[in-house]
Amino acid sequence: MLPCVYAGTRLLSAMAGMRSDRSITERILNVLRPYASNWSGTLGRGDLVIPQREIPRVIHEILDALHEDAATRKEAGDRELFDVLMAARRSASVQDQAELLRRHFLILLR
């Protein structure tokens, strides 16, 4: 399978088992929750108290969560990209074509 790259962008399949933004947010909040500074132990106010010696570990845990999320995403295959591009050709406007691509793929800048 060849990478689907067009003009400095990477197309990732929207159907490729991507975790939702809520899932990654929950994972990051689970890393930060023990450091919530108010009495209830929640992050409602957004205040954190992280001991200096714990900062590298917290950073690594957040990065691990992000890397695991990124690893579950896969690049779109040539066939999938071809099918969507052929369908987009029948769209009335360039804006409709772009919308169709956005619905099917996550488009990231390189």
C-alpha cells in the first residue's frame, strides 16, 4: 500500500478505528486528575499542582497517550482514495468536493 500524499498533506481514513477526541481527552485527564489542586480532586477549575520531580513522568504519560492514539490511525489506501476522488468529481463545486474529502478523511498538514 502506497502512502496517500497530496501537496504536502496526509490523508487518514476516517473509518480506520480512530479513537474519538473524547477518548484521548479522558486519557489525558486521567493522567492529570491526581494533581488536581482543589479539595474534591476534580479538574473543574483547571488548577494543577504537580511536584517538580513528577513533571517528566506526567509529560511522558501524556505523550504515550498521544502516540498510542496516533498509532491506531492508518493512512488511506489507494483504492479508498480513488473511490472518494471519483465520487468527488461528480460534485457541483470545489467546496462540495472538499467537503466530501473531509467527511471521508482526516487531512493533516505535513
